[in-house]
Amino acid sequence: MALENLSERGPNCPQPELSRIVHVENLGPQEFTQDIHAQAAERAALAGRLGVDRLNDLTAGVTLHLRADGEVVLNGQLNARVTQTCGITLEPVESEISSSFSIHYSEDPGSSQALDEEQFSGLDDNSEAPEMIVDGKIDIGDVIAEQLSLEIAPFPRVKGAQFDGYSTGDGSETRPVSAKPNPFEVLRKLGGGVKSSE
């Protein structure tokens, strides 16, 4: 099956950094399989979107299964190598990411959620509502980019880096603070004690 070229999108439609569009109407009874290897320009653009220094490599394998009811199940596996900046030492942090995912698509997600209480109670607690099929298309490239964004460490650190806190003072805040004298104790020493006014 041929994938839709990115240039086929309308001029007012935002262009995703990584795009591989599949037309659902072209899916048959056999599973559709697509291997993706992001090109250098795609990786550079995606790195900017994800806020990382470099996306060194990104590959993925995706299968789409068209069910008899017209809904689609997408299963994927992605592998990536990412370079980020350590938030403590500012050194580069390189990491390898591997993730598998499964997404359910429907042209009418509302109908899939129209379950009575008995049916709903039998569903897996981790099950999610299906994604919407828009204009009969699924952009598996954009799906991969979104899944990758969920796997990237938000606060990267080089191995062994520790945050010991910071101080803007002269260090006096770390010195022991002596207790303030009790004013009644001072009066007691001067006058032999505090007498009651009664």
C-alpha cells in the first residue's frame, strides 16, 4: 500500500515533522505493516518540537488491522537514540528509548463508548476510548512522534549527578541560630522574679 505524500496536505493544514499517512479505505483483510526510518531532516525538525538537542536515530515498525466493524487497531514498536542536556551539569546526556504501544481507532468513537453499565464493568481498567479517524486517514508517523514524546525524560541527568540545592546568601543560613532571650527571664534575674499584679 502506498503512503500519502506529505505534500498532499492542504496549505492551511499544519505539517507534522514526521508524517506517514495511511488511507483506511485501502486497508484489506490482511494486516498492513510499515517500517519507518526517520530521515535526517525529519529528525532535526522533530528534535525541535520535542525540545531535545538531537534525535540521533528513530525507527519504528507499525501494523494496522482493520476489523469487521470498520474500526482499526494500530500496534507499534519504536526505537530511538536521543541527546539531551543534563539539567545539573549541562553535559550531554545520551539515552536509548524502546517502547511498544497499541491504539484503537474508530470513525465514530462515541458509538464505541455507548456501553451499558454491565458491559462497562467487564472492560479492562487500562482500556482507553478509541481515537478518531479523521477524513478516513491515520498518520502513523505523527503517532510515532507522539509516543516518543511520552518516553523522553523530562529532567535528564548524567550518571551520578546530584542536585545539592543552592544558596543566594553568605552562608549564615547554615549556621546554628541561637535562641532569643526570654524577656521575662531577664526581669527575673534583675528583680528576683516576676511578681504577680494581683
